[in-house]
Amino acid sequence: MARRGSLTSHRRLPGSDLRTLLRPAIPTGSSPQVLADDLVPVLLASLPAGARVVDLGCGRGDSVDLFRAADPEVRWVGVDLEHSAEVAQRTREDAEFRTFDGRRLPFGDGEVDLVFCKQVLEHVERPHELVADVARTLRPGGRFAGSTSHLEPYHSRSVGSWTPYGLQRLFLHAGLEPELFVPGIDALTLLAWTVTRGRRLNRFWSRRSPLNALIDGAGRLLGWDAEDRNTVKLQFSGQFAFVARRPPP
């Protein structure tokens, strides 16, 4: 996952302590707003055709279409709790689905190339146990990628939110190497969307949201580099995306 450039900025700005803690996992070449879906083509490009992918917390199972578009041979498996509002909405029968207990995945050691986990970790009651088991199932060099909530209000039985630093610590305790933290939709826009559910705000899931645009504009005027802009966006993100890797032996 390309992300590194010169790490020279020592500017005092919101989140500068976070920038120091997360280096070198904050992108230094550009400052995009990212959905977990955006990570999929790059992640699969680094794997052989027919890679084994697990969607952890798959819900309705719709991510299978995203993965098959990037690799028609992908071996996709959706995993979720037996009962949830999202699972209850599932109607498709063209993919493999399994259930689990929220802690231990139904796969052997080192069987999986990629575990994808989009907006799920904020709903997990025993995250340390679950992420340690994700690490167990990944082959050496395999990746755990997705997104989670930072400053997002309660939703769909969420039990908490993750700071980027908190997630970094979770990965390290599980034996995973954090590779990438990138901002998603900003917290103010996400809060407004939560309150209104307005269609006008839906577009900011797939394009730069207002506070992120303001940060980019201010950064250009103040001479912030891409790492600086990403740092401030992460500080005020509603959600953010991540990639971590199981290191080779």
C-alpha cells in the first residue's frame, strides 16, 4: 500500500500528536476522502487471482459484487452473527455465507488472504478477541482492511467508536502491523446526515465532504502538505478507513 514520502512536517496543528503516533501510516502523497470500497481494487491487485476474501460483518452480503468486479475469480465468503437487522435484510443466494459467535471466525489458521470489515468494529463487544482471531486466520502477509467510526453518533446497536490511535493499539496487540489510516466523511457532515437523513447530504459519501474540503483549502493557503491535511481530517473524521498486515514470520 503506497503511502510514504518525506516525513518532515513538524507544524503545530490540530492532531499533530496523532500525526507523530501514526507515522508512517498516514498518506504523504495525497489527501483523499476514502470509503472502504475504494481500497478493494488496490488490495486485490496485490493478490493472486482467486484470492480468499472474508467479509467480516457482511450483513446483506452486497460487497461480493464489489470484489467480483475487481476479480471475477475471487473466493468471497461473508461472515456475520446469526441475527442482526442487516442479516435479516439478506436475500441473495449467489454467495457463501457463514455465521459465527462474534469472537472466533470459522476458518483455519492462515487460510485467508484478506479480511474486509466495513463499519463493523464499532459494533463489536469483544474487539480484542475478534481482531486477534482475524490475525490468526490471515496468511503471513495477508491484510485486514476496512473502515470504522470515529466521531459518529450511536447507530444500529453500536457499542463505541475508535480513534485512529486506539485502532492502531488494537492492531499491535493482535500482532498486526498498521499500514494505512485515511479519513472518510467528516464528523460534522456525518452528524448532519444522521439528524436529517437528507438526500442532499448523500453525495458526501462518495465525494469530498464540506469540512474535508475546507481543510484542503486552508491547507493550500497555509502551506500544509498532504500528511498535515490527512492528520487534521483524521482528527475530525466521522469515519476513517484502515489497512493492517500480518507480518511475515
